[in-house]
Amino acid sequence: MSELRTEPGAAPTPVLQLTGVVKQYRAGDEQVRVLDGLDFALCPGEFVTVTGPSGSGKSTLLHIAGGLDTPDEGTVAVAGTDIWSMSSGARAAFRRRNLGFVFQFFNLVPTLSAVENVSLPLVLDGMSARTADARALELLRRVGLGDRARHRPAELSGGQMQRVAVARALVAQPSIILADEPTGNLDSHSSTAVLDLLRALSDDDRTAVMLVTHDRTAASYASREVHIGDGQACGQGVPVAEAR
Ligand SMILES: Nc1ncnc2c1ncn2[C@@H]1O[C@H](COP(=O)(O)OP(=O)(O)OP(=O)(O)O)[C@@H](O)[C@H]1O
Ligand SMILES: [Mg+2]
């Protein structure tokens, strides 16, 4: 990944930059323009929440930003690299190394233990099982689950599963975490634990966090909020609250 440099007094270099992103879907005879020329930049260490009504395009935005869904127009650059100009194989490898995903329904592999779930991205990337296992264990300890490493997802609570998912998202030391309603299935205690964890990452490691959420308490964690308008496509001039 290209190095991110910030000259004194210069604007920080975004780690994620979306330019003129358009996404439309066909619904019967109708073409629905979900993203309409979206410009968005995320800088190292930022914690941005993305809010908006159901169906306004939040997940679409996150998927396109993370290389999981194709934009119809526009570019997505991660640390200066245009991810949509790569082959799909190169993009998958780039994604594993540079981006961490956390989803509402955890998306853990049910047949694998917690530590195997966390080490999977490293193993897929060619790391030896032993080294990947050690790194995964370290991450599980960091999220407070060192004593649950050999448990399968079905033997964990929702909050514990989500902390395993956060550990997996972090294992390759990505520069960006993309989280789509990660507290949507958690009680308030577990939600706070997951939000605290994400906030600590952005504070301590300068990991940039983009968090789609309906959770009102999440706003208090954000350094910036992006709101996708009511039933409108989000486009240029998306209102962005002042950074706190
Ligand atoms: N694969 C698809 N085919 C057709 N339409 C789609 C597809 N994916 C999403 N859409 C439409 O795009 C719009 C935005 O969907 P998206 O999932 O991004 O919304 P959202 O803001 O994440 O909503 P929620 O808060 O309910 O998760 C919706 O109107 C949805 O119906
Ligand atoms: Mg969604």
C-alpha cells in the first residue's frame, strides 16, 4: 500500500476517496438511482457514522467503498489505488490486506472456532497456520475473548460473536474498517463494548472507521457524521456535520 504522508499544515491525505460514484438498480420498468454522483473522503483516524432512512443507500455505499459491489460510474481509491481498475482476484487480495469488514449478522464461519475465524484472512493470504493462529489469539485477547478462542460461533453470545468479527476485521491491520450496522443485533451493553472497541482503534491505531448505523448512541462516538437524505440519492453536497 502506498505510504500516507501529511505535510505540516497540509490537508490530510484521504485513505478512502470516492469520486462521482453512481449506482442504479432496475426495479421492474423503473431505474432507481441510489447513489448519484457521490463524493466522499475518509482520512486516517477518522470515525465517520453514516445515517439515513432504510433504503437510502447506506449499505450500497459501504459495499462499493469496500470493493464488494461495482459502481456504475465514478472511482473508489483506497490509499491512492483505484480498486475498481483491478482484476477481481487482485481486488480480493487487496481487500483482505487493506480493508476490514464488520456486518450486522457477524458472518462468521460456523464450523470454525473463534481463533480459526480470525486467522482465516491471513491463512488465505498465504501465512503459515501457526503464525496466523498466534496473531489471531493476540487479537482475541485484545477484544477480551482470549478465553473463548476454541469456541465455535454457536457457543458464543451475539456480543461475543461480534467481537470475534471485529478481531477478524483487524487481523491484517487494515487502514480502514467498514462496519454495516454492527450493533444492530446487540443489546446495549454489547453495543457499547463494540463501539468502544472501534473508537479505540481509530484513536490508538489511526484506523479509519466508516460506520453505518441506526444506533443513536453511535453518534456520540463519531468525529464526523454523514447523513443520506430522506429517500434521496446521496450525491455531491451531502450535508456533513462539523467535525467535533
Ligand atoms: N441488488 C439489488 N437490486 C435491486 N435493488 C437494490 C439492490 N440492492 C439494493 N437495492 C435498492 O437500493 C436501495 C438502497 O439499498 P441499501 O441496502 O443500500 O439501503 P440501506 O440504506 O442500507 O437500508 P437499510 O437501512 O434498510 O439497511 C433500496 O431501495 C434497495 O431496494
Ligand atoms: Mg443497509
